[in-house]
Amino acid sequence: MIRIAAAICLSLTGSAALSQPPEPPGFRGPPYQAETPATLSGAQVIGAAQAVALHDAGVLFVDVYPRQKRPEGLPEGTIWRAAPHQTIPGAIWLYDTGYDRLSDAESRRLAAGLARELRSRESPVVIFCRADCWMGWNAAKRAVALGYRNVMWFPGGTDDWLLQGRDLQDITADAP
């Protein structure tokens, strides 16, 4: 009976892992809000409990969720302010750096932000977005490609952070 139960558990675990998409060879484009792989070559994938422990130990967290852009077609003179973005306390926000294709400005923002905030390419960094968001995966893959060797991707992002009973804080985007 124990063998049967173990076989059922093993088969259920295996089928769950098989249902997750594989790592694409490049970067993932739209739709960005979709199930993500369980792995990221060159990076460590972490869960919520590990993210909380790393945060409490002072590891740098990098949010790559896109910023809200001014809607096109607003009448001239219309006052518009983006809603505040909520992120993990103490995280830096390198907005718009998780798309599959980046502009030169976005590529520079990611590279410069990591270089400014990390002491070395060996320093640990946690990169995140929201749950089931490919932008965190894309940005973490770029950090690995930039030569960072202690990249951690937190696929649960702010959603799993809240499930741990932790708070988020408002952050505003710097000028582009």
C-alpha cells in the first residue's frame, strides 16, 4: 500500500513538473502573464520563504514590473499621474526591463541599475515581478548574460510576498 501511495505521489509530482513550460532559447514575449518555467539556466529559482529570508538578510531585490505610461490621446493640458506602483520594501524598480525586446535605454537602465546597486558581479540579487510573469524571468536571464553570477529569480514575486503576510510599499518611477 505504501508503494502504491508513493508511486501516485511521484506520478503527480512528475506530471506537475511536466505541465510547466520549458525554458525558451531566447526571451519570452507576450503574453507575459502566463505560467513560467520551473528553471532558469545560470540562476537559482527561489520560493517565497527563501525570498523573505534573503530580504531580511539585506539582499538586493529588483522589481522589473513595467511602469504605467501616460495614455495616448489625452487632451492637451490634461493632468495625468500614474498610480503608485507597489513593490517589496527596499526593492529598486528597474521598470520596463523585462520585455522580450528592450530599447537601448531600457538595456542601459538594467545594466546601470545592477552595476550601481551591487558591489560586484558575485553579489546576490533577487529579481522579480508578479506571479506567473515572464518579465522577471526575462530580466533575470539578462542579468545572467551580463555576467552576474548570484542571480536569484523569485517567480512568485509580489503576489507570493503578500501571501507570506508581508507588506508592499509604494514606489514611483524615476524619469525615463
